[in-house]
Amino acid sequence: MFKKLQAIFTPEKKSVGALPLVSLYNVGQPYWAPRNYLHFARAGFSGNAVAYRSVRMIAEAVASVPLLLYKGPVELATHAFLDLLAQPNPAQTRRELLETITAYLLVAGNAYVEVQTLDGTPRELVPLRPDRMQVIPGAKGWVEDYRYSVNGAFVNLPAENILHLKLFNPLDDYYGLSPLEAAAQSLDTHNAAAAWNKAMLDNAARPSGALVFSGGDGQLTPQQYDRLKSELQDNFQSAANAGRPMVLEGGLDWKEMGFSPKDMDFINSKNNAAREIALALGVPPMLLGIPGDNTYSNFAEANRVFWRQTVIPTVRRVTDALSGFVGTQFEHGLRLDLDLDQVEALSHDRDALWTRVNNATFLSDAEKRQAVGYR
């Protein structure tokens, strides 16, 4: 027995190699995303004009990019994969599918697509709501199933049938980080400023004053106080009663109170919050008409930056995922690419490239064609 224990506790040299991945979560149990998707969808996308317009701009731009299909270096004009993308499911077209995936990705940080197959071949692509999906990790930490829940009922979907796109999250192994979460404080600030502005408009766009009682000992009786409060609520509050004259009696005097210009300067804080929301989503504030942002010399330059830094990387993220997850189920070697020559917003960059290549006298015609993307 002693020799066995000695053999067990004898120091050994460690070798660096592939180590098993150990899950820190309950094996086989659904793991809810810690993000509040409903809050982002309601207070962000549905309740904030800046976030709504930013998400729509990106999603619509992503869906508008024409796609090409290649097998190796050869472009394929017809293929079952292209047919599937053209009509991914009975309710959506390619443009609607890409717009839905992108919008879910920006609002939730996650997007899910169920790949429904028949005889091993993909037949339909169905986007699923992120707030209804749960990750079910396996014993080694890898995702084994997804649980889709609606109104208390759920169904487990095999991981091999679910395409999960997610944005990088340094604090979570299974779920992506929503850009709206990074801009959560700015969203709250912008929404609070809008609510405050609405309340000011409901009160004739000026702060309230004070009613000063100068009769007797300066104190109203409970009956007088209740009557005065009721009359103010019924006759002088709300936008419908804005500007209505007030008749005072019984020693009451109106003392108007005002805010200083510094106190009233909520517009600047609202615009700053709007810029931070737009920047978190990757939209130049100039494109949204937010004042005070002169980063770009003109609208066209801001639009090119928007396409180069936000739209194109997002399209490539989505198309790479579709190629790797769905395309390989048709046949290996299929690759979706972007037909950027058809994007009007990038025409200036394309013209500049063609001019530079055409003026390069040291290149042959074949090399020039290859430099601008033709083979």
C-alpha cells in the first residue's frame, strides 16, 4: 500500500498539450443569458430613436449587399445554396433573413438560425428570437443542445441544427455582448432627458412656481390645502391647460421660480448621450443628424466610413457563418463573398482604386485586372 501511495504522490514532469475543457456550469442544464434582452428591445430599439435608427441603418445596409458564391476560385452562378438563400423559409426572403439576423445580433449580441434539413440537405433557414433560446452545455463545456421556450413550453434543438452568431464577450463563454449594453448608461440618459423634456412641455415648458399664503399665520387649513391642490390638478396641469390664467384668492400670491441656463442645458447632455449610442453601434453621428459632431468633413465621407468600418465587417461575419455552417452541408469548399462593385456608397473608393491601378505603368493588363478583383 505504501508503495502505491508513494507512486501516486511522486512528482512528475508536466507536458504542455491539449487539456480538457471543463464546464463551470451545471451539466445538461439550460444556462440563461445574463443580459436583459427585453430591456434592450424596449428601452433601446423600441423606445429610443437613435438606437432604432442605428440598428435599422446597419441591418438594411447589410441586407442590401449582393452576394456571390464561390467554390474555390470559381464563381457559381447557380447552386442549391443560392436557391436556399433566395427563399430561406416560406415567410422571408434573403434580404429579410439577413436583416433579421443583423438586428438580433445588434440588439441582443446573439442571433440564432435553425437549419431544417431533409435527407441531410438544408431546406429552410429560420431565425429564432434570442430571448427564447437557452444554451445547454455538455460535460466538457461544449454546447450540446439549445432550448427554445415559448409560454412555458420548450423544445430541445440539437446544436448541429442551430447556427449561433454572437459578438465577442470577455465575461461569458456562451453568449455575446450587445452593443446596447455597452451604451446602457447613455440609453438611460437619453431616455431620461426625453422624458424630462416631455414633462416640461406638459407644464408649459417652464418650471413650476410657488403659491405663498400671506394670510393669518401663513398656514392653510387641511380643507383649504386639499381644495387648492385639487383645483391645480384639475384646471392647470397638462398640456391642454398650458397658459391658462390663474385667479388667486384668500391671501395667496404666485411666486414664479426659474432655472438658470446651466440647469436648463439638458440638450447638450442628450446630444452627448445620442453620440455615444451611435458610436457604440458603429454609426457616425453625422449620418443621424446629431449636432456637435464634426469628425468628418462631409456626409459622403462619413457614409464611406460607416460602410467600411461597420457594414462590411458585419456582412462578412454573417456570410462567413452561413458559409461555414450551412454551405458545408451542401458540399465542402463553398464560400459566400460580397459583390462590393454593386454598392453605390463605395463607388468613390472603387473609382480611386481603378485610377491608381490604371496609372501603374509597371503592371500588365492581366495584373491590373487581378488588382481590381477580376480574374
